[in-house]
Amino acid sequence: MKQMLAIARNTFREAIRDRILYGFLFFAVLLILFSVVLGQLSFNQQIRCTLDVGLAGISFFSVLIAIFLGITLLHKEIEKRTIYTVLSKPVSRATYLLGKFFGLAATMAVQIMLMVAVFLAVLLPMGGELTSGLLWAIVLIFMEVLLVISLALFFTSFSSPFLSGIFCLGIFTAGRNADLITELAKTKSLEWLGPILDGVTAVLPNFYLFYPGGKMVEESWATVHDQFVSTGYLASTIGYGLIYTGAFLVFSIALLARRDFV
């Protein structure tokens, strides 16, 4: 456990020093501020528009940062051969990769909190409120980010950073549009692709579940503007994300264990 925490702390420090990280954060803040302009242009929907654009911006840039950090930090250590020094000590590859994961998760938690702080600084003066629904929307975004980190570590454990980035973006895009793919599989013109598309949506993680707007259900527990999210939906979505995250980490550890660094 001490070894894992030491690796996590080192990963956190290394990630925080990356200047590109602050470039992503800068554009995320710009989008959040731009949501105010869009809200002013909307008719009697200023707060709702700001909520939609702000949460979408936090989600989008959090995913981009998670992909970038996930595919670069591990590759840098392999390229600079610092991983040899770590693995030459009594540190298992599972401990090493889990330490990387928790270090990246801590980094993303700080980044999301910074974006949320800017978002609230924009939202509250407009008359918006810090509701339980807004808090749970942030939790779902963080769960989405954890899944993306595990996905990035999975690909970078056997592939180059460029291909890993392409794979992560492709799977995220497909997962965010999983419901659309399911609807396409039901159309008559694509009936022959139905089984294939159903198989794809069944295997790929459904990132649309973590979309901040949530789902419409009858029993409301938490709300984000007029969208209602039930306790069952929150519990099942978080559990779904944890299962996929754990699965990708297990596969990553297995691939890293088979990789020859000599």
C-alpha cells in the first residue's frame, strides 16, 4: 500500500507540472464563461442554458485531459526508462499501474474542482443554486473520467500514444452515442447491421449514462434543471462505471505483466 501511495503521489506531482494540462484548463474556463453569453442570448432560459453548456464543457475537457494524461505519463516513463528503476525494486506491476491510476484520479479530481469553482462563480450570481442534482452531476462526470483513465491506461499498456489517443476518442465517441447506435440498428435500411451494432453497444461502455443532463424518470431524487434522476439510476450508473473501470484495470495489469521491458 505504501508503494502504491508513493507512486500515486509521484504521478500527481508529475501530472500537475505538465503545462499542456493548464492549456486544456484555460479553454475549459473560456467555455464556461462563454456559457454566460449563450445564456444571455436564450429566451427566459439563461440559467438552464448556462447549466447545460457549463456541465458539457466540464465533462468534455475533463475527458480530454484524462485521455492526454493517461496515454502520455506511462509512455514517458517507458521512453525515459524510469520504469526500469521502479520495477527493479520490490514493486509489482499491478502496484505500479494502480499507483498511476490513483495519481491520475487525484489529478483529475483537482482539475474538476477548479472547473466547478469557476462554474459556480458564474452560475450563482445569475440566480442559480447549488442543488443536490448539480452535485450528483459532477459525481457522474468524475465517474466518467475514472473510466476514461482506465481505458487510456489499457491502450497505452500495449500501444503508442497516438494510437491510444485515437482508440480512446473513438470508443468515447461511440459510447457517448450508444443510444443513437441502438436506434440505428432498429431502422429497416440497417437491419442487416442490427446484430453487429447490438454487439458493439453491448461491449462498449455506454458513456451517455454519465451525461450530466441525466434521464427522465418518475421518482425524482436529484435534479439538474428540469431533468430528474432517481436513486436507482445513480446507483446503477456508478456501479456500471466501477465495473468497467475495474475490468479495464485488470486487463491493463495483465498486458503490462506480459510486456518485456528488458
